[in-house]
Amino acid sequence: MSSQAEPAAVAGGRVHFIGVGGSGMSAVARLIAARGYEVSGSDRGESAYFRALRDAGMDVRVGHDPALVDGAVAVVVSTAIRESNPELARARELGTAVWHRSEALVRALEGQRLIAVAGTHGKTTTSAMVAHVLHQCGVDTSYAIGARVFGIEGAVAGGYAGTSGIAVVEADESDGSFLRYTPEVAILTNVEPDHLDYYGTVEAMEEAFSAFAASAATLVVCADDEHAMRIARASGAAHGAQIIVTYGHAADADIVVSKHAITRGADTFPLALTMPGDHNRLNASAAWAAATAVGADPLQAAQSLGSFAGTGRRYQLRGTVGDVNVIDDYAHHPTEVAAVLSAARESGVGRMVVLFQPALFSRTQVHFASFAKALSLDHVDVVIAGVHGDREDPIAGVNSQLIADQVQPGIGSTVAVVEDLREAADYAATLVRPGDTVLTVGSGTVTLAADWILQALAPSGQAHG
């Protein structure tokens, strides 16, 4: 996908999405439909993303039926779809083209100027901030982001088809698919060991990030992250024409962020976010850098960050019962868990009840001690649900108790493991006291627990969002 390419002709035929109700798949389905394809899809159950696509008029169905593949010009899958899936098996039998989700996205955005956001943490929020800023600056930007973006009219789930010829994508490194993109502007938020089930070694993971960084004409990179900066320096040395823009707290960064301002050279612009946390201020400065790199007015871009309403499952207030708030967050890496709990404290919350669901056995095996450290806080009751395996099979001896055994509860804190998620939610609700803040944390099904906790706290359905 070249930022210099002419727009491709509008396509035709039907493209079928397996697992269409996922956040990333639903976004791509929206953009493929806007490209002129008919879209159908299936999933094993309904989700908010699934319903949004159905409400937008797409033919999405619950259950996997091989007959749905008949007549499709292509079938789209994510890495999570196994070869044993009956629809994928039917596509192989018929010789139907099978596109990975990232390949479908490349086709959907062909010819557009691309801003791609990568990094171990912060991709979703930063991508959404870029899209929001450009829209607020009058640029009707397309985007494909792995969560709902609040406040942009006409968006379906995490996908929106704009008319400006500029597109923002959340570039997923988990399966190497971010290497399909050739962005005009790339953001690299940070680099930490993750997804080693795919890469095998940290060195292989960093090589993939290096290849991504080198693919961009302009690279926006966090000066506070030594791994990202090492990759950026190597990319600049190998790619002499590349423009590198650094952001962070360091005084020698090209863009310096503080609690209330963004500074570039002699110019300072106000920064007033509704979302707490230093990590969100870094995300905002990266988004500002990318938006201005494609022509957004610097002052207007900075001011527009103040109206950013967030995304689904990123410090999202799910409801309130009395004086108790229930907040849902997608954090699934130790650094992310620590950041969201720090942000909660920064926003002024006192005692917390945290329901954490580890995601992936391989990640739990590598990071259980770091998860425990992130959860070792004062005045917090920690409930750890069973590991959400998702695409993985269990690993012998790897479970949530590994984390709990390493947690060092602080003053007024407790920790407990409750394997069943519904039971964990019910138990978490019993720990809540007036004035507490409840957080459901993780990338798996723990998001369901937010509603269960609200229901348990409300004596007669009095909870409100």
C-alpha cells in the first residue's frame, strides 16, 4: 500500500468474514464494504461489533455454516481462525481466495495516504486520537482500529470509510501482519517483549519492529522508550531519506510533553485530556505529531485532543451504582496493567476492587511475576479470574495462581483467585464498599464482568452508564 498510489478501481463480488464480530475484523468488514464489495460474515456469538454491522445492513449470522462460503470471491480470516473451522475448510475445498485480515485491509485502503500505529502498548488509543484529531481538523479520515471510537459520526465499530484519501490503521504486531503496510507516517509507541508464542525470541520480535519502522517515510517514535529509539536510530541509518520525529519527556525530544502542554521548538500548545495517566499524554503527543505531519494545524490539533472521548474498553466508564464507578480496560500486559492502575490513582480514586483476567497461557508463563508486581498495591482488593486462553491450548502448570502467589498485598489489600469468570465477578461485587472504584481488566471475556458487577451492585436495576 503506497501513499503515492492512485486509488484502485471499486471492487465487486461478495467477501465473507469468519469471526466478523471481533473488533479488528468488524472494522475491516466496514471498509471492505465501502470499497464496493458485498459483505457477509459469521461468528459463534453476537457482540456489540456484530450488532453494529448488522444494524448497518450487512449480512452477518451467528454460527459457522460452510454454505455461507459458496459464491464468495474471497474469505477473510484472522490468525485466531483455525484450519478446522468448517467455513475455512470449505474455502480451501473450493479454491476460494483466503485473505488474512491485514491483507483485506490493504485492499480496502489501497491508494490512500496511510498513518500506521504500532507498538507493544497504546496502539488503539493513539490510533483513535489521530483519527479524532484529523476529523476535528476537518479531514474526513478513514480508519481501522481495534475498538469503537467514540464521537465520530457514521463509524461502525472500529471502522470508518472517509473521503479525504488519508487513513489511520492500528498496525498489529502479534502475528507479523503489520509488515504488510507501507505507511507515509508510522508511529512506534514502545517495544517490549510480547507475542513470543509467534516470534519465538525477543530478537525476532525486534527485527519485525525494525522492518515496520523502516517502511515509513516519516517515523514518529517515543524518545522515552530505549528499545523503540534503538530501532529508530537503526532505521534512520539504513533509510537516509526517512524523517524521524521523537516525542516524550526528555528535554532533547523533538516534541516534549508535560502534564498540560505539548512543546515543539519555540512553540507550546495546550494539552487538556479527559483521560488520566501519563501514558495517555504520551499517546496524545504521538497523535499530534502524526496529525501535523500530514498537514493538520498544530494549535487546532492540540485543542482537539481535549474533546477526545476515548475508545471502547480503554478506561471506559461502564456504569455507576450510587457512588461506585465500574471502569473497563483492555490492559493485558504488565506495563499496561500498571499504567491503568496508576492512571486510576492519578484521577483521584481511593480504594479499588480490580478483577483481572490474564490473557493467553504463553503470556502468563512469561510475565506472571510482572503481573503480580503491577497488582501489588495499597488499598486494592485483587480478584484474578482463570486464564483466557483464546487461540491457545493450556500449558501445564500455567494458571492464575502463579500470579496470585507472587502478589504482595499492600496496606488494606487482598488477593484471591476465582477461576470461573462469572463467580469471580460475583465475588468482586461482594468486596465493594461505598466510594470504591471497580476495574475489570484484561483483553478477553472479562469485559462481560463489568455488566455482571453492575447488576450485582444494583438492588433493583438502578445502575446507570
